[in-house]
Amino acid sequence: MLSLHRKTPIKSIFGIALMSTALGLTACSTSVDPDVKARQDIMKDYGDAMGIIGDMVKAPDTFDAELLKDQTSFLAEASQNPWAHFENQEAIGNATEAVWSNADGFRAEAEKFQQATAELNAAAQTATSIDDVMPAFGQVGQSCKSCHTDFRVKND
């Protein structure tokens, strides 16, 4: 009986084991629902815009009227976007059951956010300092917090 023996370098064995593990983990992981992903992306973009404006609030000497207008315009326009991604009750993500069981309350929070971002954008169009938008900026932040209090899963 003829036996062929091949010397396999340890690096190859380790590489194969590592690739097998990675493929196994990928196969076991669950994919994120497209509605959840869309909501998360939109909310992250909101947070980024609020962060840029917040940086101006923290350091008023960095006030940039054009950048402020860009960010507030984005917020006002994008405030219309995430709500359609809450229609599928199976796509829970970080939402609480109250999104669907208290749909009128959730819709009211969405409208409050849209109004607050529209007012912030209007104030930004004629702002000559960050002080000109501070009350409206605060209202947007309060709207975010209010909605997250009732309709987003609390992080520990």
C-alpha cells in the first residue's frame, strides 16, 4: 500500500482553522433588518449633525453660519425620514413596544421633532452667532430625549 504524506506547514493549518471559524461565526450571526438599519443610520446622522452644532455651542468662537445652515437644513429635511421605517412591527431593533402600542403618542413625538427641527432651521438662516439658535437647539435636544424616554430601549 502506497501512502502519500504531505508536510503541511503550521501556518496553513492555523489559517484554515481561522477562516473556518470566521465563516462559522458569519453563518451564525443574524442580519440586521433593513428597516432597523435605516433607522439607525438616520439617527446616527442626526447625532452627527447635532454634534457639529453642539461643538459650536461649546465653543462659540467657532461659529460658522454656513456650516450651521447646512446642518440645520439637513435636520429639518431628514426629520421626515425615519418614521416610515417603523411600520414593520417585526423590525424592533432598539424600539420599545410602545412605538406600536402607543402609535398616536409616537406620531406626536415625530411631529414635535419635525416642528423643532424646522424652527431650528428657520433660526439658523438669519443667525449671526450661536446664541441666535440656542433656544431652538435646546428644543430639538429635548424632542430627541422625550422620544427616546418613551420609545427607545434604555441602555444599561
